[in-house]
Amino acid sequence: VPCKHEEKRITKLGQFEHLDIKKVTKGKISIVEALMLLNNHKLHPKIWTAEKIAVEYSLELTEVNSLLEFFIPFTMKEFPKETRKAIKPT
């Protein structure tokens, strides 16, 4: 029975080379790549657009748009003081 051969691409490892896998299936990204591309987009949104990320990492544009919209790491939000009083310790 012939097996289906998945097309792979070499990951863009950067400084975390020892923490990440070396190859992924096209259309997917590793955790380190996801964190790197989200950070790049946050720091330089005009350079790292959704279109550039899709081409650079072999991803679907709709998936990249969803990733950039719904997955926002490195953000800290502080609750207003009024809200903190409403939370009662258990």
C-alpha cells in the first residue's frame, strides 16, 4: 500500500534552534515559529503583514488572519481597581 508523502519545509529557527523541531509539514508551523511571527507582527506590523507571514511560512492567508486576531501573546492587561474589589477571595 503506497503511503501518502507529505511535503515538508525546514523551520525558521532563529535563536531557539535547540528547542524546536527541524522540519514541519507545509501549511503548519511550530510553537517557536508561532511565537516568533506573532512577536514580529506585534513589533513591526507594517513589515510583517498577514500576507508576508502567509508566504514566508507557507500558510493560508485566512488562517494567518485568524491567528493574528485571536492569539495575542505578550500582552498584559490590568483590571481596574473597581473590578478588583468585586472579586472575593475564597
